[in-house]
Amino acid sequence: MQLNGIVDHIIFRNPENLYTVLSFNADDGGEYVCVGSLPELDKGESVTFEGEIKENPKYGTQFSVRSYTIAPPDDAASILRYLSSGAVKGVGPGLAKRIVSKFGEDSFRIIEEEPERLSEIKGISMRMAIEISGAFESKAGSRQAMSFLSQYDISANLGQKIYEKYKDQMYEIIRTNPYRMIDDIDGVGFITADRIASDVGIEKGSEYRIRSAILYLLAEAAGSGSLCMPENDLITEAERLLGVEKELIVSRLDSLSIDRQVIREETNGALLDYGEGAYYAETETARLLTDLDIPDSSSDRNILDEVSRIERELDITLEDAQREAVTGTISNTVSVITGGPGTGKTTITNFIIRYYTKQGLDITLAAPTGRAAKRMTEATGFEAKTIHRLLGVGMVVEGKPVSGFEHNSDNPLETDVIIVDEMSMVDIYIFRSLLRAIVPGTRVILVGDADQLPSVGPGAVLKDIIASDCFHVTRLTKIYRQSEASAIVRNAHSVIEGRSIDFNEQNKDFFLLKRNDAERIIQGIVYLISRKLPGHLSCEPMDIQVMTPMRKGVLGVENLNLRLQEALNPSAANKRELGTVNGILRSGDKVMQTKNDYEMDWELTNGKGMVLETGKGVYNGDIGKVLSVSSEEAYIRFDDGREARYRGEALSNLELAYAITIHKSQGSEYRAVILPLLSGPRMLMNRNLLYTAITRAKHMVCILGSEDTVNMMIRNEREESRYTGLERRIREIKDIGSHI
């Protein structure tokens, strides 16, 4: 359907994604509410819309715009209407009328080509005339750019970023090397750039194209957790992606290797290819960690005596394995404590803290996420901070830290002992940053469950450190107080050992509700989380976490969040809403930060309005609650108490968190966990995923779905495959050190 007419007024525009709602007077006499991504449209515009009429359940009949064309004003009345709309900065209705009265249909040409003549009008100085002309040209340039980019199916939001970055250079860049945008503009990947390149006629065998594809594939591998790729795999993937001869790819790979943008390493007769950033992150991490592992002069006898004194003071008796874990950890400057739930990691950590406190040493506790830090604080009685917050954010340019963190090799942390919990979810980049801030002589204790899913970011840090066999590692396997252990703990160990769960047991804290239909599963989830479990567990619905393997599909995160928001926090006449690129936000919604934002200001209060601490930075995976929303911003309180205001583009980093992926749950603990498990990709539905999900629950696990699916996941030992070299590098450095 096509509509011709004039924009009457703008009802709403989200500056973050340019989603616009406007009132439109059509030439056929009808009045329409039009919605869509409509940049640069203003009151008084003559426009042709293409789209369709749709019924919105809340807002009624709307015209959903698919594309549009702006008709330049070509008569005095249209020009007056446009200038009066406020579209040109500095020109209001009164001034617009005087300009059009003076110059008529020639007004636009005068503003653009002879702006000095505007000063002939009373009230317009020469300086003001130049400013009006500049504002008019900027508007015209932006419109021309949007029109140019629209032919390449580039969204309005992304098009605006491209134009703001390049201005008039944009056209030359698009026509000659659109691959440059991959490095310059967040949101432009190889696929987008390659589609544009094809449209403008750039050859398939272009050097820019092949180089960009190789770097893109390495970046994609990092996005999946790998720090490198076998070169044969990289070449095969590049052939598939590019459709060019292998020889061309190998040639460009050679060039990238010479330029050190790709680093090749031969291992066991095979070539591994690293992107520059990943290579140096891994090599530096290996060196920094081994540098911290220095001989300890403490006497084993003295350590045992002090441990015995602490046992008497606390009136507890450690078992031999626990005592060995404590003394072994204390006797080494770098050590690892790993084990599943119920094996005593917290008991040993608390004992070690007690020991070092009695020695008068400064102790620092850290964890990867706000929830994990909060749990660590509650378990130890000592304040724990997220690693990001501990290190502090340094200089930030265009949303990215350009000088690392405040604490680094030049400004190290002032501590004697640092204990990091939930190490399985620490990626190579944040671990390197932490190691940079630790001076030799500091004791480093890494605590985590090696059977958990690996970090969301690249690397397999905890597993590689343990596998290197170069540091003291305590492996905890025994479940203490086995008879008292919850079904959650018992079943978690059954899963990781490959044994089926007995759902015939009458467990109050672990059960399966058999459902073979996705809609019935959703209905069951809503019932449990809104009515049954809060009363049973004496908690709020927000304390119960729905976790699912997937983002897409009926039982994926995106659909579940819409259904749960509707059930737990529905729209109401007295409840304000804010539209974002990820959907509607309301006061009371449970939300998650999806991207590191190093510039976000936050404050920590005492709950009575007194600010206790301020800082910068919110991070991927942080979960909080929407305290309030307005037409332009949302005010969020995160689980660790930090509060932050979101507006503009920052809102795109928030999404609903009534349901989250199991990957995103790492480091967290919830009163109850609900798992919809009916079907999914075999590669994803594996033992480690199920184990991680179960171990996130403190008091209850409820699975809705198929017992066959659960058993299939237990049998599926296939873990996410990651290519890393940290284990090998640590061994190489240790081996070199032993010969010096």
C-alpha cells in the first residue's frame, strides 16, 4: 500500500534506534499513525510511504512503513511548511515566514548557495545566516547519505553511524573499500561490507576482500571461544565464504603473516593461526602467571601448626584431604582449588582467609560478575568485588578502554593475597588485565569448577592452567555430609559422572514435570513462577530464574521473556513504558546488561539516599531491576546494589532477563531454577550445559519437558570445542625457566 501526504507531527522518536511514531495527513484526506525507522523526517515533510496497515493490540490501527521517499518542497507553501517545522536548527515559524516572504520558491537555493543574502532580512545577522546555511546543508547531507545507503539495505540506525563517521568521504569509501567499515564502525561486519562490495562491483578476488574475510573468520572463532584456528580449517572456511581459489587465500594469508596481523605457529606438525590481539593476550598471560609462581620460604611445619591452632579456635576438625588442600595452597604462591558443588571449596577458602588474616596480610577477593561477587561476600564475610570494579576503568574513547584499567603494571593492586572465585568464567582478556595488576610475591588463589561451561569470552583459562600441570592444584571430589546433601548436589554429580537422574525419587528440591508440548511448558513455567514457587520457597518471582539453552524458538530466551513479562509485569494504565530496540521496558522489569559499557556512571547507596561510592562501568551479564522509566531513560539497580541511568544508545544494551541462556547464568546462584528442556541442537544440548544449569540452583531445580532429552544431554559428552594454546605456552615457559 502507498500513502502520499504530509507529516503533521512527530508523536515519538527513539534517538537510539530512530524508531518513530508520527501523525500523517494523506492526500486522500485520511489521517494515519505511521510507525517505523524513519530518520530525518520532520513536521511538514512531503513524503510517500510504502507499507501496510496493521492492528496493534495496544495502540490500535497503524501504518507500518517499509520504505519511504521524501519529496523536496517545490513551492512556497511547501518550503514554508518545512522551514516552520523546526527541521533546520535556528529557524522557527516566524523566521521561516520572513525568509519565504523575501525569497519565495528560491528560498532553498539562497540558503544553500548565497547564505549571505539572508542577512538582508531584519533580525538575521551575517553570523546567523552562515549558521542557518550550515544547519541546512548538514540536514541535506544527512538525507542524501541515508538515501544513498538505503539502496544497500543498510538500516537507518547503522546508516546514521556510517554518515557521522565519514561525512562526505562516505561515498568514496563505499565505492572503493567498504571493508574499511568493519574496523571503523561498530555494527558493520564482513557480511554487510561484502554485500555492499558486491553491489558496487568490487571483484571477488580483491585483496581487501580476502584479507577482511580471513580476519573476520578469526574474529568469529574468538566469538565462539577460540583464540586461534588450524590453518587448514581457516583456509577451508575462507574458500566457502569467498568462492575464490585456494591459492589467492594462501597468498593473502602470507601477506597478513608478514604484517603480523595474523601470527602463525607450528604445533605438533600443524599450523595454528592467531589474530594479533589473541596471540599477544595468550602469550602475555602465560608469562605473567608463571612470573608470579615463585618459591615460598614458609615452613611446612609452621603452616601445619597454625592450621591446627585455627581448627581448635573454630572447634572444627578438617579431614586429611581438606587439611592437605589448605596447607598445599598456603605453601604455594600460585594455586588452584577446583571441585563440584558440596565438595568444600567454600570451607577451604574461608580457612585460608582465616590463616592469612592471622598473619596480618591484606586479602583481596574478586569474582567475574556482580552476582558471583555478592555470593563470595556472603560466604566469606569479606567484601568481594567484580574483577572489572577491582581494577577500575581507565581512559575510555568511543566506548572502549584505550589505556586498560586504572590498576595495571604501573599502578598495581596493593594486596598480599588475591582470591578469585568462579574462575571457569574468566576469559583470557580480563585475566591478563588482572595479572598485569599483580606484583610478584602476591599470593594468587584461583577457585572454580572446571566442569562448568567455559567463559563467554575467548579462552579456556581455568582448564588450561590445570591441564598444564605446572601449578599446585587441589582437586576436590568428595561430597562432604553425603547423607545430608541435597538432591541438587547429588544429581549434579550424577550428571557430570554420566549417570542418569532418578526422577522417581520423591525429592522436594529436584523434580521433572513431563511435558511434550512447548505451549504447555510455557504455561507450566508461568504457573510455577507466578503462583506456586514463591509461596513454597518464601521468595519473590524475581528470585526464581528461568534458564534455557537457546535464544531463538518457542522455548528460547526471546519468546519466554515476552511471555513472562506479560505474566509477571503486564502493562497498566498507571505504569510508564519505554520502547527500546530490544522491546518494551517497564518499572519492575528484570533486565540484563548484554555488553560491556566502560563509560556508564553508577552509584552505590545505603538504600536511604546516601551515596557510598561512585564509579564507571557496567558489564555483560550484570542483572538488575528497572526502578523507574521515563519517556527517555530507565533507572536500573543491579544485584550488587549499583544504580545507573540508561538513556540513548545505552538502552540497546539492556534486555529482559526473566529468562536467560544457561551460558549467561555462569557465576550466579538462584533460589530456584526452572529449565525448559524439550529439544534443541545436539551440539548445544550436552552434559556440561545441564551440569552448569543444575549447579546454579540453591534450593530447587524444576525441569519441564522430556526425560529423554535430559538423558540425551547426560550421554552427550561433546563439549564446546575451543582452540587455545595457554596450556602449551605455560609449559614452554616453565621448561625454559628450569634450564636457566
